Amino acid sequence: MGQNLFQQVYDRLFEHFGPQDWWPGDTPLEIMVGAVLTQNTNWVNVEKAIFNLKEAGMLSVEKLQTVPVEELAGLIRPSGYYKVKAKRLKNLLQMLVDEYEGELDFFLEDSLDGARESLMGVNGIGPETADSILLYAAQKPIFVIDTYTHRVFSRHGLVEEESDYYTLQQDFMDQLPDDAALFNEYHALIVAVAKKFCRKSDPLCGECPLRGIEE
């Protein structure tokens, strides 16, 4: 596959949707928390949970690390699976304490490979959550893959149907410039086209800005 085809997809989506201004969050820590909370839920529920954390003055590494897990679970209840997610947030904060002296800046300044290895060692953090944190909070050039990415690109014959996370990610990394801002915008645009046109059922193929891209 030629590099220009991946670029064509991006150009078409950007022309149609314009800039998406992802990820919503005031600080890197808030983005990290949001990446965990958004697992298996929609962003509206995540916003409610983050609002609760802000109101309680909990959006600091120290506060999140020391607050009892039951209290944390209560604050993030709107995000669903709140007991599980509270434990995952605790695991994430413990990693910052154990490996980065509790200093978020030390984590953000680590190399892409080093920071990713640390994240993947956290119980409850999978590749999509880890890469979302790396791209959106740490602004490191790693392409985030999700079900929307697989759906859009496999339906258009741009990637193999059976591509796994890392294979699909490598396709993007190989074909595009190593640019965190580009990866950020591209992933957001894929989500936009998947939600509006390339829907799981009843896709609007005839109206899709990517129609004919596979030809």
C-alpha cells in the first residue's frame, strides 16, 4: 500500500470534518484519568466522573494516590465499572510512585518505549489505553488503534480483516510521518467518520467521504 493512500484518507476526512481538537482535558493527568475511565463507556459519563473528581479536589497525583479506593470509586461512579476502574487508577498512580518518584513530569519526559513499557506493566491498562495516554497526555508519536480504526480501514480494503492491534498500528506508523499532532488528528477523524457514516450496522456508504478510496 502506498503512503499516499493513507494520506488521501486523512486529507478527505480533514476536508470533510475539519479539526477535531482532541483530547478534551485541561492537564496531562486529567487526560490519563480520562483514558482509564473511558474504557467500556461513553465520554458523557466520563465527563461526569471527572467533574466529580475536580469538585472534590482530587485531580493531583498525591490525592489520587492517597484517597481510599472506596471513596475514589464513589466519585467515578458515573463512568460505570467504577470499582474496577478505581483499582486501575490506583494501579496507574502506584506505577508513577514506584517508577517515577510520584512525579508526573518524569513520566511525561520518559522515552516513548520507556513510558509504554511502564504503562503496559500496569494491571488493567491495555495497549489502547496505554497508547491514548502516550499520544494525548505525553504527546508522543504513537498511533492509537480502536474498533473504529479496524472497521473503517478493513471495510475499505486498506488493511487485512484479521489484522490485530499491533499489525494495524504498524501499518499506520510505517505509512505516515512520525508526528504526534498528525496521529492525534487522524485518530479523531477516524472516530468521527465511524460514528457518522461507517456505523457498525446500517452504514451510510453512499454518503461517506471515503467512498471509492479503495479503488
